[in-house]
Amino acid sequence: MLFKRYFLPLLKKYLLVFVLLLLTQLLFGLFNLRIFHVENFEELMNILWGNIRFGLASTTLFLLPWLAMSLLPIRARWRKGYRVTAETLYYLGALLLLMVNLVDSAYYQFTYRRMNAMMFKYMSIGGEMGTLLPKFIVDYWYATLSAVMVTFLLIWGNRRINIKSKHTFSQPSRQGIIGSIISIVAVFLLLRGGFERKWISPGESVRYAQPKNSALVLNSPYNIVYTIKHLEPTNVEYMTPTLAAKLYSPDYEPLTLNANSTLEEAASMVNRHPETLINTLLQMTDPQQLIDSNLLRQIQVIQELATKPKNVIIVVLESFSQEYMGCYNKGGTSYTPFLDGLAKQSLCFQGRSNGKESIESIPAILASIPSWSLCPFIMSEYYKDTIDALPSILKRHGYSTAFYHGSYNGTMNFDKFCYKAGIDKYHGKNEYIKVHGDKAYDGTWGIFDEPFLKYTLEEINKMTSPFFASIFTISSHHPYSIPEEHKGQFPKGKHPLLQTVAYTDYALQQFFDAAKKQPWYANTLFVILGDHPGQGLSRQYNDYSGWYCIPMILFDPSNTSWASMSNDIVQQIDVMPTVLDYLNINERVACFGESALRHSNGNHGWHVVFGNDYHQLERNGRIAILSPYKTLGTPEDIEYLKAVLQTYTSRLLGNQLVKH
């Protein structure tokens, strides 16, 4: 009698929330259908079983206060006030569980990771959520409508489940005590994910699906709670430090030539304009060899430019993917005619981002420090450690430095990191408005790209050469707005992002057209790359490698030998050592990447990224995956990936981000 009138209704209320959670998981998959590609029916069934296991653990976790109040065999649970409190906790836990999962159904397309405890750190650095939230609610109406529907189903379903209490039930009985004990044991087992030795962890999601589909198994609320204590990287030891150092070294050493150097080694250096290269190169071989190898004319170019240090401008493009560019997709629709033309005069690589969020890109690009864990370096506890970034290194060699970002000052702590990295002056929305007012404000993120790039050029012209400047665009970002005067000017394509990509490309053209007239232009190295790809719109760009494909363009107006598209991979952490190589900066520094100018026949670059609770390596056309519960790839690639991650964590935890 007690089971039917009390414990069975409790079970129904619990299952109602569990079923609604599975519904939100289904909606998550449907809303992100273009991202995931389930290979076969067996994987689909495994994903369903994984959802059941994680779903039961999550439902139990978020309903735990209600379950505790309802299952304790005490007289107070029959009192009206006690019951009202328990029912309130039921709704709060259920709605929090369901709404967070629905929010991530819209947000996942920006990060390709399930929402985690980093969201609390993001909230701590502020922002302009007041202006962004209404736009998200409207633009992602399908998630908003789903939230209303799920809330209605929860209230409607719960009201149809009645717990019939009688005075006789208020007295503790053997049946009631036994029922409570059995229920509490069941709650404990559901909470920990079953009978296994360890509590269920997000990493186990790869047991049920390919790593790239693991987000279909895991739900965001559980991931948030679990990762509260797992944000920072922990020390890993896969092999001896000696073996790890043999496989991978995160240290940049200046490359020098001597009389014993080969012609191939010389050819790999001729475009870097070093003063010390000339005499050595002339001494190492006879003139006829130089003529035959076409190095003689390049040496003459070097001699003309070696006495004048090059300026460096790094242009980071918000949400730019190779998918949107004609130079990377022959015959495909292009939204970047200017960059396509510039690429024909440049050295272009197969660029890879080291993450899917802007906050991960700046330390990778400016300091060769990736974020191979849940917590981006800028927000990690290791941020306080001493670093040797590209701006600070160049400052030691007489460079002035500046950073230009049209968004509000303080966004993602970029300004603080830039000063730490050796930037002399940070230019954000505040600095722009002081000079030009707020007419060019886009209403959400900051200043539209065209006027801000015009302001950037004005400020660069005031810098003392040699200078280092980093520019970060913002317009190609949700809510994808462009200035009124340009509406209808650019192709829209099948996603609103594409129109803003075309607008940013146009703004860059205006910037370069004006920069060509400046005396410093001819003596400047431009590095143009994306902070991370935007929305993947085709199957090719919705896979392990395609998720991180960004443009990587090196352009030097004085270097006429650059006009090629390389198949070599260059990731964001390679930018710093590549620039140091090109400038022939004679310093030994810590770099987790490597110089793209040192690629040879046996090395075509590599790329490592932290995915949805797994690490991924791309090398020589192969993909390797490493997680606590599954590995994919050749033994050689897995061993290399382990060496990279072991070295990364030991350097990070040991405060060894500077080469001593």
C-alpha cells in the first residue's frame, strides 16, 4: 500500500524529469545535426545507452535535495510546509537541469565542447551580456521555444502525479523504512553511474561513440558539476622524461648556417633576411651551385634588406574558416575576394586553430602557449607565471608594440594578457570612442571592422619602427551585423556569418590599400590567420580536422618569391617561432610550436587540440585520439601525442614557460 501510494508516485516524478532530459538530448542532436555524423545503427544504439546512463546520473544529481527530503523516513515529510519545500526543490532542480541542456543546444555550435564549469569563470570577467542575451533569445528561437515546451510538459506531467498521504503513513513503519533504505541505495548507485569502481566521468562518453560524437552522449549539466574540480591540467606521466624530450621539445633555438651546412638548409633560410646569413652562405658553396639553385638573386635581396629590421603585423580574423575562402577551395564559392588575391602573393599554409574559442587563440598566437585543457591559459592558475611572448621578445630588440581590438576593454582579459606579454599600448573600444565617438558601435561587441581598421592604421602610423602590431577583428561574430551603409552590398550565402566575413574582407582591403601608401609597408611582415573557424557548413569542415581549419597567410610585400599554397600544417602556436625565424631573432625561448620555415621532406607540420574531453593529433594526414577510455591512431602518433601532453603539463605545472 505504501509503495503504491508513495514510492511509486516518487518514481514517476523522477522518471518524468529523466524522460524530459532525454528529450532535450534529442533536441541537442537535432539542432546540431550538421556537426555530428553517426556512422551506423550500432553507434546510434550505443549513444542511446550512454544517454541513459549519464541521464540517470544527472537526474539523480540535480534532484538530490528533493530525493533526500522525500526519502528520509521521518514524520516531518508529511507536513505541508515540508512538502511545499520539497516540491520547490523538485522544480528548481529539474528546471536547472533541463534549461542548461537546452542553452547548450544553441551554444555548442560555437565551442564544439559541452558546457563546463568554465562558464563561472567567464561570468567573473563580466561582459555585455545585457545586450547579447535578448539577441540570443530571439536568434535561437528554436531553443527558446523548446524551453517553453519542456517547462510546460514538466508542470503538466508533475501535476498529474499525486502522492496520496494518510495519517497512518505519518508513523514510521517497517515497510516505509525498508522502502526508504532500498530507495537511498538505488539513488547512490544511480548517482555514481552503476556498480563500477569509479564514479562516472565525462570522459567515459567516448565508450559509446566516436570521440567526435561523444557530445551526443554527455549532457551539459553533469559536465558542469563534474568539471568544477577538473578545470586545470594535472600532471601526466606516460613515459620517462628522457624519452618525452627525445620525441618532442618545446624550445626554440636560432638556426644558424656554417660551412658544413647543406644547400637545402640554406634554401630553407634565404627568406628570413638575416645579416649573419650572407657571408656564411657565400662561403659554403661555389657560385655555380648558387646560380643553379636560384639562390644568388635571393641573396642579393637579403643584402638589400638585412640592415633594416622588419615590422610585424599579425591580423587575427574573428571566426574565419578556410571553408569561406576561394584560395583554399578551388571552384567553391568565396566570400573573401581580397584575401584570395593576397594569397597569390603570399606563402599560405594549412592553418589550424588550437581551440574553438577566441580566448584560447591569443596566448597561442602571441606566446606559443596552447590551452590543452578545459581552462584557457588566460584564466588558469598558471596565468600568473612568467612567460616569454613574441611582443616582449621583440621589445628586447628595439621594437615598439601595440594591440588593436575593436571590442570593449576587458573582454576575456585580453588587455591584461597583452600587457603581460609585452604590449606597450592596448587599443580597444574605449580608445576608439575617445577619438571618433560611438557612431561606429555595432550595438553588441564593439566597433565595426572598417572604421576600427581605419583607426588602427592611424595609430600604427604613429608607432616608431621597427614595430609589432597585433590586430583582432570582431564583426564576423554573432549577431552578424554590418553597418547600414553596406547592407545589401555583400553576398549572404546560406548562413548569416558569411555576409560579415565578406564585410571583414572588404574592410581589410581598405586597410591594405591605405597601408600601401605608408613608408613602412614595404618593410613589413604580415601574418593573417583566424582565431578559430566559424560555423562548419559542409561535411568536409565538420570532422576532426575540419573543425579547426583556419587561414594561415604570410605576406611580405618585398618578398616576391612567396606565391604558393603549402600543404604543410601550421597551427597557431607555430606563429611565434615562425616570426622569430623569419626575423632571425637570436634568442633561445620556450615555444610549444615550431617554425613553419623549418619544415622538410620528413616534417609537414602537426596539430594538437583539446576536444570534448579528448586530445587530438593531426600529423602526416593522420588523426590520433587520446582519452582516458579510448585511443585511436597509429602507435607512433599516440606515442608522440603522449610526449607532447606530458611535456606540456610538466612545463606548465613546473612554471617553465621561459627558456632559461
